[in-house]
Amino acid sequence: MHTADPEPVLNLDVPVMAVSPPTPVVARPVRALPIAIGVVVILGGSALFMSGYSMGRQSAVQPGTPAFEEQAFTPFWDTYDTIKDRYAGEEVGRDTLIQGAIRGMIEALDDPYSAYMTSEEYRKSLQGISGQFEGIGAEIATQAGDGSRGCAPLGPDCRLVITDPLDGSPARLAGLMAGDLVLEADGTALDGLTIDGARDLIRGPKGSIVRLTIVRGGGAPFELTIVRDIVQAKEVVSEALAGGSVGYVRLKGFSDSAAEQLKTELAAHLDAGRTKLILDLRGNPGGYVTAARSIASQFIGSGVIFWEQDAAEGQIATEASPGGLATNPGIEIVCLIDGGTASASEIVAGALQDTGRATLVGQVTFGKGTVQQWQELSGEGGAFRLTVARWLTPEKRWIHGTGLTPDVVVTLPDPVPVDSDPTLDRALEVLAEVATAEGLRAAA
């Protein structure tokens, strides 16, 4: 029986942007080259889910203040000139003032999904989108002495544990194993750190070396040397359930690589003769919208996957790509969702629900239905993202702030017993019920 992870895990990695960006979902009347994606961005410890997200190089705009705007902008220029000429505090650079002005404009929108970032913040915000990383290639969690996860801070009673060294990664090649406890990185003890702080010590650029002090199976500490490299995140977990009759695929992200990984695992299940499939989108914060289209198209043969509605309320449809592997109606699908299912995950789940292609089982999703566009500014001006559209399900539902309600709601006990997964158990029951109903119809 597959069980859900008791807590999210983190990647010990620094991301590398994709070399070839995906095709835009919708052309926009700007001079930038947009890339439509959905991402999760961690800001101050809170996750903001971007369901649609366009990213482009700097826009070519005409400098200066238009004549008809001169009067409106007079207070701005008066303030800027006064600061430059008369401010008696510590010296403030021109770029700092300009970036502050841009940040202030974006913050004036009072929109949690629009934001200004410096160049460094911009780079960090794009972590994980491409599915490729520079690092050791391992997933981590915190583990208390009793084996429970989610403790903090790290110390004698709360250790950093390796949950999964990725296949083919530097961590796996160096001999790092699931269950290994990490005490030090390059001689620096992890005690007192958060899981993020520990990750920052361990991750690093390709070709650099990190030395980890490891405890394995209660034995004596030993040192393991790992040469960091570019690794591919493991975004798909697949296995056979119910005696081999049900194919289970868990999707952790929505990079282009994830879409290809999913197709590979789907093909394996179908080649094995499995016609009952479970797609697990729980805790999935999203990723590329192009990947969402590709993934939804594996199950939906034709028609609209989602709509995008711009500020002028014009609507453009994104339709299924042909050639999906599991579009045959004889293949029964259950999709698992929860409060962590967001962004591109909701696009896929909403499409599966509206088209009647799958039964949604679990809890109400996060509810993120707006589209952001990234605009990179010139020089070291950083970048900003701006809410520019909404996305709608095939039936034109806007789920922003409400989420998707599953067809079969599963109320979870608090706490969920260790080694149990009520949502997955209910999904297997749904598939069995469908089989029974079909058998009765055939007999009649």
C-alpha cells in the first residue's frame, strides 16, 4: 500500500533554467517573449501559487513621461529630485531609489500575487521551475527521535534525514542512502538550523564539493564526499496497487520533464494491461502550464483544457493536444486532490472533472485562478510579476479563492495514523465500485 508523505520534502539543489522555453499559451501585445508557466513561490515562509505565469526578457518601452501624464507625475519627480539633492542621511544610490519606486507601485496594487523582486530575488524565485538543479540530488526532511517528521530546529532530538537520493544523482552515486542522518556539512554542525538553513549549507553549484557527516543505522558517524552536479528532479512516482490491477502515478511538479516522466509511467501501466489508473496531485503546487496541457492531454482526447481571460475579458481557449495515451473511455481514472493541489495541478484536475474524464477524490484544492506575467527589467533593475489574466476550467468556472470540490470528499482524521492513507484507500474503493457497477450492467 502506498502511503502519502507525512510532510513535504525539500530539494537540496539550486535550479537551472530550461534551455529551450516552452511555447507561449497566449500571445500578448507586448514586445517581451512570454513563457506561460505555473509555479509555487515561497516568500517569507508562505506559499503563493501562480497558476499561470508569463516570463519575458525586458520590454522595449519609450523612456520619459508622456505629455498627457506630466502633471500626474510631477509629485513623483519632485520627490525624486528632492531626495537626490537634499537627503542628508547615508548616501542612497539612484538604482536603489528607482527600485524602491517600482516596488511601491506594485505594492500599491494590494495584490498578493503581484510583486517586485531584485535580480537576486528574481533568480531565487525561479527555483525548481525547469525540474533541473545544481546540487547533490536528494530530498530531505526533519526527523525526531521517535521517528516522526516535521520537528524544528535541528539538534540532538531533531535530525536532518535523507528521504530519497534521486536515481543517477551525485548523492546516489556517492553512496548516500534513504534514512541516513546528516549531522554536519563541511564541518559545520546543523544544530540550531531550520531545514531551509541546512539545505542552504548543502546545496551548491556544479563541480563543487560538499562533505557530509553521516550516521547510518545507529552506527558511528562517517564522512561522505559528494561532487555536486546538474540533476533532474524526481517528479513522478509510480507503482502498481490492488494486486497489480491498478496503476498509481503521483505527480510532484509540472516541469516539461515531469510531463515526459508521466508519459513513460503511463505507457508502462497500459502495456501491463492496467485499465484502472490513479493520478495523485496531492501537495502538487504546479509548474509549467505547457506541462499541464501535455499531462491533461494524456487523459482528455480533445476539447478545451482551460480558458484564459484577460483584463479586457477576452477569452482564449487552450485545447488538448492529440495523441494522449489514456484517452480511451474504457480506462477508468481517479484523481487525488487536497488543499496543496494548486495552480497547474488545478488546471489538470479541473479539466478532468469538467470533461467527466476522472472522478476527483480527496479534499478541496487551494484555489488559485489568476495568471501572472513576469517582466524582467533592464540592467540590475530586477523584475516584477503582475496579475494579467484569470484562468477558467473548460466549463468556464473560476475557482479562485474557492478551489475545486472533489466528487468524493474524504474527511481526514486528525492526526492521520502513521502508515495509512484514507484518501488513497477511498480511491481504490471508487474504482472497485465502478467495476462492480459495470459488471452488473453487463450481466443485465
